[in-house]
Amino acid sequence: MTRTSTLLSFPSQVSPPEFAISGLRPHVILGVDVVALPVLPAEAEDGSVLLGPGAAELGDALDVDLLGALEVSRATGAVGEVVSVAVPLGAPDNAGLRLVLLVGVGAQRPVDFRRAGAALARAVHDRQAVATTIPALDPTALSAFVVGVMLGSFGFHWRSTAPESVPVPRVVLADLAGTAEQALELRRAIAVGGAGWRSRMLASVPSNLKNPAWLADQARELAGEAGLDLRIWDEGELEAGGFGGIVAVGKASATPPRLIRLDYTPSKSARAAAGTSARKTPTVVLVGKGITFDTGGLSIKSGETMVNMKRDMTGGAVVLATMAALAEVGCPVRVVGLVPAAENAISGNSMRPGDVVRHYGGRTSEVTNTDAEGRLVLADALAYAIAEIEPDVVVDVATLTGAMKVALGQQVGGFFANDDALAATLFDSAEEAGEPLWRFPLYAGYEDRLASKVADADNAAGGAGAITAALFLQHFVGSTPWAHLDIASTGDAPEDNYEWSKGPTGFGARALLAWLARPNPLEGVR
């Protein structure tokens, strides 16, 4: 029996907060039950911390000694530190206010504001609304803070009852001028935070619902929402079109594979801001691994390592979420998103060790490990992109190798690139976005490990697993500038940590958007 690809019986999910900008100080904003004020680390010799905008007026209105509360709590102003001050019932002019939160902002860098936003979000779960002056501290604060609040609010559930805890539905950014520039920055920040939220949500959906057809349905909804062109290949079209890798990986499943293509064309205003015309607009292709569940195939995984494999389509989720946000962040280049989607299952029709797969364009791979399936589906999409789209740059994203997790732990993603300018831009964009990447070498000395006696390459070369996987993929992009993001290290967060929530992370969407929102994302790329 095939599984449905609809959302019938799927419960309503929690939503990110809504945001508003106000020029008022928080103590006079009606309809909020929490006010959050920034706490700055001590600069004076006496070691006393400082309170940010709105503190004096709020303390006077409530007749509460906020600095005294910080002193009693031995607050330091460290980023993410939260001190709670209950508002006495009957306090003058409280207008429904029940709680004051004093939130440390550390060194007041973008990373600090993002973390302060996430800490605040967790502290106001199940509240009605919060007003805060944290973004009023610095011109660089608004975007990072909003993204942090959104990601710190993330939740997913599939219970028969309502979720145990829900994010605060409304956040008022107080004491801001409300300029057109701030309104634009807020809109873009919501798009970036929403991309992180969407990619996490897609990666969190259990695989008895999430399959290639379901993922294609999500792409269809997303395309309508964001004004993107869409094409979807079904299993028959994939086989007829020569997508041998996608077909081979997905053929054992009761839910057959799909290839999803989304096309974004920048608006005239986005091109004008970048100084390009329609004829001169470069093209970027994003490819995301969309393995909706990975048993390992006949080279079966252990039970422990299979538990989290519903998120083996994180790369595909990242590409879908990024595509949905491109217009909002003003991306000035044409972008095509490709998601090869398949379930790596086990049946009498399973791909076997020793099989030879013919990819799009004709290159062949000997399958010596069916659990090295991600590179097989990516290879088809990369080959298609080079042959049919002729992009200026290609970037693929995949939870590809356990070797990357061994190398980097769970807080840094790895990447490879055949162009130094592209590598530098991606590295800087990832740092800016709070999704750090570390570059690995495309070491040609390991190329001989790909050798096969019967095919152009072995899909599971021994040793240096992350590097040899990248070398395998490099053959499908030729000389086109290309980067490969191996985010297996960061696919899951082991615990809540600032903007990261325990579980699937959706890592990569914010980094890609920080790159593609630049005035010239391809500057310096050959």
C-alpha cells in the first residue's frame, strides 16, 4: 500500500511570532504581558552592569528597582543570561504587564543579538506578547535579533492534543524610529528566520508522511506562495530521461522517486540594485539531497544510526526554504533549485552491491555500498544542471558523510570548493548568518580511491570519506565553479543551544541567503 502524500490528519503546527515596530518605550505599549530590556556587561570599575533603553521609565512606572534585581541575581550581562522580575499585582500603570525580563547582550555583536533573541524566545513561551528595546541598542541588532527570536521559538509536534508549550505570538520592537529602512530590514529578517524555520519543519516531519511525492507537494505549495516556476519529474520521466542514480536509489520503495526543479527570476528592482540587466543576470544552481528516509539499503544501517534518518533530506529542505525566501531578501541573480528526492528502502527490487548505475549524461558508478546513496542522486542533478541549465555557479547541500561529523562535531558544517573566491564568499556569508562552515581540500591524491574495474567510479571509496565523496561529485560539474556543503555534522542538534533547537537543524538556509542577498554574490568567481 502506498503512503498518502497529503497533509490529512497532520496536526496544526506552532507558528513563528509576528513582529511589529513601535516608536514607543515599552512601558506605555498596551496589550503586552512581558517587557524585555537589554543588560550590558559592566564597564565601570565597580563591576555594575547597565540597563538599556526604557529601563528608567519602566522602573519608575512599576516602582520596581530593576538594577537591584540584577544585583541580587549577580547578573553579568553575559549573552543569553535572563533575569526574571515579577510585576507586583496592582503596580501602578502596569496595564496587564506581569513580567519583566532582563536579557544579557554580551559584546553586542550580531551573534550576541541573535543569541539574546533566542534566549528571550524560550523565556516567553506561553506568554501573550512581549515588548523589547534590545534591537534599539545598535543599528546592527534588528535583523540578528529577529532571526534569533524566530529560531528560538521553533517547535514541532504530532500529538493528539495541543502542544505542551507554544511560542509567544507577538513581539513588539520598541523605541525604534520606524523608518522605511527598518521596515525593509524587518521583512528580510523574517524571511531569513522563516527559511530556517521551514527547513527545520520539513526535516522534522516523520517519514511515514514524508516521502518523495509529499516533498514534491510541498514544493508545489511553495512555488505558488513565492511565485516560482516549477517542474516535477515522476519515476517514469526519470527513467526515460536517464536519471539512473535517482531511479536506482528510489526503486525499492513503495513511494517512487521525484526530481523537483524550482526557478527564481530576480525582479527589475533587484537587478537594478545589483547593476545588472536581464541579459547579464548570472545563474546559480542549488542542489539539495532529498533522501526522505535512509535505511542504508541492503548495506543496512544499525538501528541507532537509522533513528534520525527522516532528516536525511535536510539538504533538499534547505534548498526549498532558500528558494522560497529569495524574493524577500532581494536576490539579484537567477537561481534554480534542484531536489532529487528518493527513499532508500529495502525490498526485492533493491539496488545491490555490485550494481552499476548510469547517471544523467552517461557517466557510470559501481555501487559497492548502497548506504552511499546520496552522492548517486546528487550526481544526476549536478549533471543535469551542467548540461541543461549551464549555470555560472553550482552549490550542492547534503547530509552526506559520517566522516564530516567525526571531523567537525555538531556545530560546524564542512564544505569543498573548486574556486577560491566562491569559497571565501560562502565562508564569510556563513559566519555572518551564524551557520559556520569550514573548508576541506579537494585533494587530488585520493582520486585513485574512486577507481572501479567495471565503471567510471566506485561510489564508496575507502578512507577520507568526506573528501572522496566530494571528489566523486566533482566529476559531474567539470570546470564550472562549484561548492559542496556536507552538513552531516550539523544535521541534528543534540540539545537546545541559543538559536539551535534539539533535533533537525535545517542548517544551511541562512548561510545561502546571506550569500545570495549580496549585491553581487558571484563577485570574483571565475
